[in-house]
Amino acid sequence: MLNIDLHCHSNISDGVLPPAELVARAAANGVQVLALTDHDDVSGLASAQAAAAAAGMTLVNGVEISVTWGGQTVHIVGLRIDPAFPALAEGLHGIRLGRIERAQRMGDDLARAGIAGAYEGAYDYATNKQMVGRTHFARWLVAQGHVPDTRTAFKRFLTRGHPGYVEHEWTTLENAVGWIRASGGMAVVAHPGRYAFNARQLHLFLDAFRALGGEGIEVITGSHHPSEYEKFAELARAFGLKASRGADFHAPGEGIDIGCLPPLPYYCQPVWQGWPELASHSSLS
């Protein structure tokens, strides 16, 4: 079976490894098909493609788009996109401009809670200065000794009801799915288990996503507890969505390593089924 990982981040967004190093780590872990899905930015794809070609790996062009739906932030992964497609490029540029303003407000909120210098500290952690995000703040909070690890940083700060969390209006679900589809790509719901939806809200969200042309949902992901895999596999089947698999890797030592996930349940239809770029590999997983 192929080792396929369709969700990871480089230092173009909130990962720590440059795209080429990320590809090298994936190859060392036995990944044969990889999607680079940086948040709201596709500028790492060219470097990743070159590294993947040298390593004999298939690199899938991807992106993870920030969306506001039902008053909550959700993420939509685009797979097999055309990164140069004008509407997609323009839409992502607009989201990145909003990220800068949000990061400044997050720093102000932490300062009011007695933690000064957070924006400047997070800014230093970001290789791509347009992409200062919560993970950069979390790493700075760890380095300053406010919390022992990034997981605790998100529990005590940076999430709704805690210092460092600010409301922000991202793009719409319609825009995100539309940009992905118009560029030739496939839209996939990222880590659905992370959203604070009740069952009814989740079903309404998946209905809206599917009605817009969304095709997939992450079932096996580093952001899900193993006890959740079956739940989301069943939801994929119930809603007629294809299933995806991705570690959501950001950094060594933070969560599950790239390519180190169990396979999809046998009854799921993989998002990669029928992709012509996989024809050179001997079998599908």
C-alpha cells in the first residue's frame, strides 16, 4: 500500500521546516505521495515540487484556506490546485492581509492579560512575516516559560474565552470551495473533529460544503484522536464524501510525525482514487 499524506505545513505558514526539508523528512518516513498544504499561501510549492522530483516522490499541490462559517473558524484543504489560478491567488492574498491585522490584535489582547511583547515574539518565530499565526504565538509562549508545551499554550491562551483569542472574519465557505474548484482542485474539510460544532451544526456544515461542490473530509488526521476515526469515516459515508488522510504535521515533536498514520478504514473511498499522477506507483492504499 502507498503511504499517502495529504496535510502538512512548512515554514511558509506555521511549520518549522523549509519545504525542501519537509519533503526530505517525508521521504525518510516512507511517504510516497505528499500534499503540502500551507495556510493561505502557496509560495512553498515550487521548492517542494523540485525536492519531491529529486526524491522520486509525488507532490500534490495543496493549500489550507481559513474560513468563517456559523461564527466559527474552519479550514478547507484544497488538493491538486493550480497555485497560479488568478482567483485563488487573489483570494489567498486577501486572507494573508487579514492575518497580519489579527496577529497584532492577538498581541494586544495578551498584553492586556499581562504578557507583553507577544506579537513581536511571534513575529520573530515566523519565517513568512505575512503568516504570523497562533502556532507562532504558542511557540513563543513556550520559549518564554509561560507554558510547558504548545498544546498547553492553546488550552490556556489563543482559543475562544482565553487571552490571545480575537474574533476574526475569514473568507466564506463559498469562496474557498469556489476558488479550489475553479483552479481544478478538490475541496476537503480539514480535521472536522477540532471544531466546536454540535451534531446538528456539523451536519448543516457538511450539507453546505457538499452543496457547494466539496468532495472530501479528513478521516485519519493527526488532529483527531484515534477514537474519532470511525466516527468521521461513518460521516464521510453518510454524506457521500471521499476520505482523506494527513498528519497535519508542523514540527518534529509536535503531534504525529509526517507519514506515520494508520490507513483509512477499508470501506472509505479515498480522495486520491483515480488520480492520474498516482498511476506510476504500483498500487493504491
